[in-house]
Amino acid sequence: MTSIHVKARTSPYPGTTDISRTPVPDDKVPWTVNWSDYKPREYTEQFVLTKPVWADDSDAKKIKHYNEIDENIDRTSFIGKYEIDKETNRPKNAQGRTG
């Protein structure tokens, strides 16, 4: 990681006034730094819950093809290969924790 990202760590979540992110100190942003107490708040924009055609299933464990083309969905990243959280099966932000 070349620089610490800031915008993705701002709180509250964009478009909200009352949904705060978990504060992430600069030294805890990299995934390589152990932070066993990191439990970010779950948040999904209300519109996404209406299941627009481009939205993934809310059960991330159903998604099998991260880091590749999955039928018509490009799940690759311009940053490179990203890690998948073993517990949630969600992609980890390649730039580190966001809260």
C-alpha cells in the first residue's frame, strides 16, 4: 500500500447523517496489521436492498468467482488481486480497512 486512503474512511456513510463508520486509526488500516477487535458496522444502502439488476445477492457466500470474470460480471480490480474474508466471503478493500 503506497498511501493511506482517507475518503473511504469518512463518516457518516455518504448520503446518510446517522450511520457512522467504525473509526480506523492510520496504523490499523493495513490488513497485515492484526486488529482482532475490528468489527465494522454492517451497512447496505436502502436502494441496493430493492435488488436492482446490478446488485449481488445479499448472501455473499453465494458468490464464487471473485478476482475473475463471472459470466457477465467483471469481478477483477484495476488494483490487482484482492483478498476474500474467510468468514464473510466478502472482498477485502485492497487499500485496507475502511470502518
